Amino acid sequence: MPQAFYILFGAAFTVLVAFALGGFLLCVLGLRLYRAEERLLAFVAGSALLSGVLFALAALHLIQKGVLLALGLAVIVLAAKRGALRPRGDSFPPLPRFWKYLFAAVFAVFFVLYFTNAMAPERSPDGSSYHLGLVARYVRERGFARITTNMYANLSQGIEMLFLHAFVFGRHSAAALVHFSFLVALPLMMLAYAKRFGFPQPGAAGALFFFVSPVVGVDGISAYNDVAVAAILFAIFYLLQIWDRERTPALLVLIGLLAGFAYAAKYTAFVALPYALAFLGWKLYRAKQPVLRPLLKVTLLASLMIAPWMVKNWIVVDNPLSPFFNRLFPNPYVHVSFEEEYARGMRNYPELKSYWEIPLEATVRGRVLGGLLGPLFLLSPFALFALRKRAGRQLLLATAVFGSTYAANIGTRFLIPPAPFVSLAMGLVFVRLPDVAPTLVIAHAVFSWPSHILWYADRQCWRMERWQPKQALRIESEESWLNFKMPSYSIARMIETLVPPGGKVFTLTQVAEAYTSREILVAYQAASNHTMGDILWTPIIRDYSPTWHHTFRFPPERLRKVRVVQTAGGGPHLWSVSEMRVYLGDRELRRERHWRLRAQPNPWDVQLAFDNSPVTRWRSWERLRPGMFLEIDFGTADTVDHVLLECSRDQFNIRMRLEGQLPSGEWKTLDGESEQSFVPAPHGMRRAATEELKARGVNYLLIHDFDFGADDLRIWASAWGIERIGERGAGKLYRIK
């Protein structure tokens, strides 16, 4: 059957199963909502339930087409028998004729644009790499694999579980269409909310302000999760507003479920739970009603959605909040220094000269921060005039709460979660001015059309193409389109062809992992990968070589332990030791099996300072601070008179002293300052580096022309012991001999 059928079936079946689950839950709870609310909230709540079911199936390794098909059909049949698929509530009063036609026209045009782009081959940067790369791996392994080499596998993946369901049937584009379904549902939910609370025209304007925004569109048609997160947060806000008016206890079940699902969808949405608890607690307190029991109920239900992801991380990578808070939960999988650098990088984009540039970058330029909201959002400060109305105050409060995490990553798409609330607040303000709101809607739509964005934005901004029916229906083949539009796709297919099954490829740059079944180890994505990158760079970067020797000399002493302690602090460097050697006279003490080696921090890599390899080194992977140490426990007392540390020169702030433990157990300082000397770099380091990578199971290197060290690897391939076996665009694939 045509590929397009499988894509549509995978997406539609996933959405229908989610809708059936949500409808069934609404029936069980006995909630009576308006018809539009019923359908939209059933989809969002059902998505939370389906995501939880998929987590359980993945944990049990039951991700198979037959299992998902049977389970999905059973859910649909059960919901149909319960009457959950039939509309039950009353309809909202229709919009005024003008706004009805304006909303329908703009919505329909952009719906077609978005639909064809979502159904076209998936080529978004993150969607084709880790979002669907991990999903594809779960499908191959029928569930969760123990992944410690990719930090993105440690993030909560509630939306990816929905992608997983669709991917089994329709592959990549089916997953993107699931995200597109949230893009469609959210503005309709915004309009329904506005109708319920008495401002339908501002609601229609605000919904369109959000829906046609360029970054919302390109994110929503990709296998990302930002628009889905925005839909979940808005559903929580909507339900809280309904609860505040009706005080129906059953609504607390949906609020708790979705507050937990927000965290499961994306870490930055964790604010949903404290927001919901604070809202409920304040309203109950003011009404002099019991507070504790409703809050505990919401918290417990939210925990059912949050806990599985935390437990998974605790089991796999020893940190329930990985890849963050690694100082609080030390582990060998994510370095503390990387976490700090990563967080700093997300807050400070290199090409952004000042935070004052953010408004223009996020609205009309779009290159540095990745995408743009559109010129209309330069008027967003006018939303403050909505404070005069209760609805406006609620919307702006939600904007502040759900936008509070933006500082953690200043990319434009991280403004999507608070954008619906700002859009509705703007609608409340501009509809009060005659003809202004319709004019702004039309202008915003015109300026947001893909071919018109270049009238004002940077050519490098993240945006979608024109509508793509040929690519959506696969009249033009997926292979042809992706080869033409997505250089990383051809690289991924080259890897699939030239690397045998089970082969591991080390690379410095992210690739389209969703299009290859081979294991890709990206240098920055895990501690072990980072160490391999350090090994690969050691022969290239002179200051990484172990040419700076520190010798601690003292009268011969019988010692049970020796310890080198770092005394410097506050510097930007990481402490490292390539080799630690212990001597008596001219004789180096033989390293015995009963020796016990310790290091603090990073005890997991301590052996790298005792392996006689010039390209490996123990590193603290934390900034210099007093008290760091490297220690040898001889097991029994041994006579020693000097200790040699072979170090690299990229840490000139280090200061060290040598301590020893006497047979009595007493510690004493053996030498407070080392003798320093410089020696030539060892020969054969390039080959030693590739041998170390082979020892770690890596037999292939993918190096892009723009990667650091690419020229050295190309020119000195024979010295590295590698041969080039493939090339696609800027990517070169090497095999380690």
C-alpha cells in the first residue's frame, strides 16, 4: 500500500486512541462540558494516558505492531460502547459572522500549509536526530534500552511516547503529524476557552495570533514537543478556570493528570504542578474550604505521571533529574562541567551581543535564536492593558509563570508555551479598537506566510517551506527529497550502508540518527563520549599532551597511602593527571592488583591515571577547588621517596601538595610544592588515540570538514591508522584499521 496511507494511519490511529482514552476518562468522571471542550480536552487528557501506557509497554519490551494495534482497537471499542466517542455536551453559541468567516478562512489556509509540511519527510534538526532517533531505537529494541551514551535519552519523553505509537505504523512523518495534531487542537482550545468565559472575538483573534506565528508553525509540523507542551499547559489553565467557576471535584483528576504529564513532556514544564497547587490552594483558602485533601489528590495524580521518568533515570544513570543536578547526584554518565557549560550556552547564544537584542531576534530576525514569532509580537507589551479585566489578569499571570523558565534557554521556540496566553491577552486589548484586530490578524497571516518571511527576516532563520503536496503524498520519493534538502540524511544513509550492524560510530557533530540503525556516539552527549573526544584531541592539541611533569621528593618513608591534593580554587580550569607514578630511588613501584585507587571528584575514571597511556588522563570534570585528590592505597606499607605526576599544560592554575598515610594511620604532608619540568611529547600518540577508541568498541569515525582536527585526520590518516571509506558532502567516514 502507498507510504502515504501508512503515515496517515499511524498518526490518525494514535490520535484516535488518545481521544478514546480521554473520552472514556471523562465518562468515568461524569464531567459535563461543552461539546468543543469535551473533544479537545479528551484528546489532551487521553494523550497523557496513552503516553503512560506506552511507557509501561516500553519498560516491558512489548512495543510491537500487533500489541499496539490490538490494544488500540480494544480501547476504541470500549470507549464506543461507553458512548465516549459521541458528543454529549451543548454547543457554544457561534461566533459573529464576520469573525466566523475570518477565523475559518485563515485557519483553513494555514491548516493545509501545516498539514502538507508535517506529512512531508521529517527533516527538522532535533526531530531527525534525538527525538526520533531515540524513538527509532525503542522500536528496534521493542522498548527502552539502557542508554548511557546520549543525555537526551535521560530527558522525560512523554510526547515521544506518542511518537513511538505512531512511528510503529507510519514511521517519521506519522510522528510529526501527531505533534501537528496538538498544533491544531491548541488554537481551537483557546477559542473554546474564550467562548466559555465571554469574549469570543478576542479569543478568535488571539487563537489566530498564535496559530499563524512562524515559529509555532515550523515547530508544530516537526517531531518536536514545544507546541504539545503549550497545549498541555493551556489545558491545565483552562481546567483550573472551569474549576474556579464550578468547583467540580472531578476536574481535579484531570488537573493532576495533566500537571504530571507536563513534566513528562518536558522538564521546563515542571512549573505546571506548583502553578496548579498554588492556584487551587489560594482559591480554597479564600473560600474557607478544606485545602490539604484536594492538593494531595492533585499531587498524587501528578506523581503517577512524573515518577516513572525519575525512576527510569535513577536506575539507568543514577540521577533522577539527569542530565541536570549532577553535583547533587554524582554519576559517571554526565560530567558536572558539561552541565554547567551546557546551561551557560543555552542562556548565552554566541552571536547574541546583548539581551536587548532578544525582542528583535525573536520577532523579526530569527537567525541567532532559531525562528521568529512574527512582527505582530512586537506589540505584545500592549497586552498589559488586559490587566483591567479579570480574564486578562489570569492570562498574564499564566504568561509570567509559564514563561519563567525561558531564561534557561533563550531560543525563540522556548517562548511557545507562554505565547497562547500573551496572544489571548493581546486579543482582549485589540478587539476593543474598531477594525484593529481584523487588520492585525490579516497582516500577521500575510507576514507569516513562508515566502513572505524573507521580506524582513534573516535568510538563515528557521522556517518552513511552501506547502508540499508532492512530498506529503510521496509523489516525489522521500529518498530524493531528503537527499536534496537535508545533507545529514545522506550521511546517515552512508553510515547505514558502510558500517556493519552493531558497529559504533564516534563523531563530534550531531547527525540524523533517526535514519540509521547504527549506534552514533556524539562527543558532547555523554561523559564517556566526552572522554573519547578528549582522547582524540590529545595528539592534536599540544597543551593536552603529558609534557608537564611534577615531582614530589621527600626522605624515604614507609607509607600505606599517598595522596595528591589540589589546593587551588576559583580557577576556570579542570584538574587532570595523565599518569601518577611512585618511586623508590630509580625504581618505579610496580602497580599491584591489590592497590586501591581513589579520586575525588570523578572516581569512575581514576584508572586513566594509571594505565601507561599518553593519550588518556584522569580529569576532575569540575572546576578547580581545594580538596580534590588522587590517592593510592598500597594495601600494606611500602617504602617511597618520590612521586611523579605527568600532566598536561592546559591547567596552569593548579596547585598541589603530597600527603602520605603512615602505618599508624596518621596523615602527614610529604611535600608542599613540586619540582616542575617540561619534556617532549611522546611519539605515536595519533595511533595510540585510535587504539584507545577501538578498545572502547569504536571502529568508525565520522568527521565533518568543519570539525576541529578534521584536516589533521585527513592529512595524517596513516599515522592515525585510519582509512576513509565514504564521503557525503562535508562528512567523511573513516574506519580504524
